[in-house]
Amino acid sequence: MLEQSNAMQEQARADAKKEFLGFSWGVGAGAVINLGEDDRVETAEVVDGIVRVTKEANDTARVFAEVHLFRPINKEDTKGHGPFVAIQSSANDLIDSFSVGYMRGWRKDANATNSINVGFGLVLDTNVKELGNGIEEDQPLPPGENADSVRLKETSGLGLGIFVSFSY
């Protein structure tokens, strides 16, 4: 009976190790800092003929799903590290941003399959808004521009992300 119990514990540990040190997924939250030269602009307006940015989005909070592949750090198999990829969806796009980077994970014991993970990486945002070409903050609108609104352009942008996720 004791032999069977030990065998079952070893199997549980092997299964947990495989889950933790293999491909696994998590959900979490993080923050992204703009790495681009231009500010990310949510809204802007013209005040007394001068362009004023009323809302920037250079530092944003995110909720995301991620997939990671951990390698062991310690003999107890309670710590792992390795690469991850993450995506964030929005109401309009299946993939609004994509991230790739390095992640570390911790779990309370070798038989657990859940973990808490911390990662950092590069983030590619696909729907970044910036002031349109030729338009500069705190400057008058260029000739020929509509004084009722500020033209924005949509582009992609690179950011640095710091993430915390939970695997189940």
C-alpha cells in the first residue's frame, strides 16, 4: 500500500513537472511603456489656434493571455524560467497587441500545477494613434488643416511591457 502511495505521489509530481516545465498558458495584467519617439495620442483639440493634446496613452495597463515554456531553476521544480508570448484582444480586433519576452514562474510545491509568473518583453501595438504628419503639439495647425479638429493617424508602435500572470 505504501509503495502504491509513493508511486502515485511520484506520478503526480512527474505530471506537475511536465505541466509546469512544458508549454503552459496563463492570464494576467501588466503595464506597457511607449518606446517610440512620438507620443501616443488618444484625443487632441485646437485651443485658440494651437494644437493641444488632451489625452495621451504612453503608459497603459493591459489584460492579456500568455503562453510560456519554462525550464527548471531549482532541484525542487518549484521555480522555472523561459520565453513567453502574449496577446491582448479588443472589441474591434482579435489581436490588438502582441508581446514576446522572458518570464519566471513560481509555484508553492512540486506537485502543484498552478503558478504565479512575472515577465518582461517587447510589445507590438497594432492600433496606436499619433498626431497626423505635419501636426505638432503646442504649435499652430499647418495651413489648410480643419480648425475644428486635429487629424490623427493610426499606426503600430513598440513598447516595453512588464507582466504578472497566473497559470492554472
